[in-house]
Amino acid sequence: MLNLIFVFAIIISFVFYFYFKTKQFRSPLPIAKKWYKSKANVGFGAFILFFGCNQAYLFPGLYTFIIVAILVVLGIFVIIENIKKARHYGQFVEEECRINQ
């Protein structure tokens, strides 16, 4: 059951990443591009985190836990940094859209 939850979370985070990466490429505004990029990277960080947790569940072993620890720390770091960036750029997106349209 826990494996299905991890697989579902991995799929959702990949869809989240792909959606915002597509929005980034389609946006003509530079600040909006950075905002979408940071939101996409939150999805990528979640993907790394859930993938690591899934591997720890599927293959319990010493080497696996070492690699999973690295993946979890990296995933959490990517998520936290890009949430900060998304909040920062989010302040300016509405103003940029209003000015350029």
C-alpha cells in the first residue's frame, strides 16, 4: 500500500513539473518565466524526494539508505529553495502582466 502512495506521489510531482515547465516555455514575460521555473523545480524536488523514499521502501539495505539519505536531503533542499524563489517572483508577476498588457 505504501508503495502505491509513493508511486502516485512520484507521478503527481512529475506532472506538476511538466505542467509548469511547459508554462515557462510558453510565457513571453521574463519574471513569469522565472516564477514558472521555480514552481517546476518544486515539482522536481518532490520527485527526487518521493523517488528516494520509494527506493528505501523497495530495496532496504545499507547502500540504498546512504543513497536515499542523499536524495532526500537534496530533494528537501531543492523544494525549500524554490519555494522561496517562487514567493519572491510571485510578488512581481501580477505587476509585470499588468504593465506589459
